Amino acid sequence: MESDVDSIVDRFGAKPTALIAILQEVQKQHGYLSEEALRRVAQRVGIELAQIYGVATYYRSFRLSPPGRHSVVVCMGTACHVRQAPRVLDALKQELGIEPGQTTRDGLFSLQSVNCLGACALGPIVVIDDKYYAKMTPLKARKLIQQCRKRAEKEVRG
């Protein structure tokens, strides 16, 4: 981990103005920003760890915990919102037992809500592992998660 972070810092330059680019690259390589990685960035760039956490928590694109194997994204843009996206999100929160920005205890799912996915005519939209599901309802959303869980169980069994 340390050598990975060092090579990223070296590539962008160990300067505070490169912090966001460094954090983006660390997350790209590791899937999230671990405490160990953030400590190393702080040490190499010469910024207090608290300041780095401030940046990492300010921007929604940064994750401080490992993502789930399956990414579940709900569009909350205006077109989706008026077509009951909040109800779809509530159903997913109940089905998964997590809030947006969290990962299930088993590490299988991460849930996220976004402002717009740019597919307004198809809303409400749910995206699971980069596959778009249009005209979503709470019931359809629950069924998608259940199907995904069943596929994951089959993969584990062999």
C-alpha cells in the first residue's frame, strides 16, 4: 500500500495543490481511501491528516470504506423524483438494511443516490453494476436485489 501511494504522490508531485488528483488516483487503484493510505498521503504531501479527511468527506465521489461487490445507484433527479424515486430508494434501503453511502455487512452491496443519471425519460432509474433499469418501482427494486443475492449465492457455491 505504502509504495503504491508513494508512486502516485511522486507522479502528481508532493504538493498540496495536487491533493484531489492524488486522492482520486489512490481511490481508483484501491477502490476506496483507507486510513493507512490517507496517513501516507498526509505524510508525503505535508498536510495534516484532519485536512485530508476534510477534503475526502467534502466530495461525495470519495469513499472511506470498501465498496460492495455490487453497486446500486438510485437517480434522485427531478424527473425521477416526481416519478416516485424516493419510494424506490426507501425500498432499497429496507431491502439492503443500509443508507446511501453505506455498504452491507456482508460486503455484497453499496447503495448510493445521485442527483441525475441523464436518463430522465426512463425514470425512475436504478443502476446496478453499470446496468440501467428503467421505470423502477419499489417492488421491482426489491426483486432486483433478491435476484442479485441469489446469483451471488450460486457463485459462492460454485
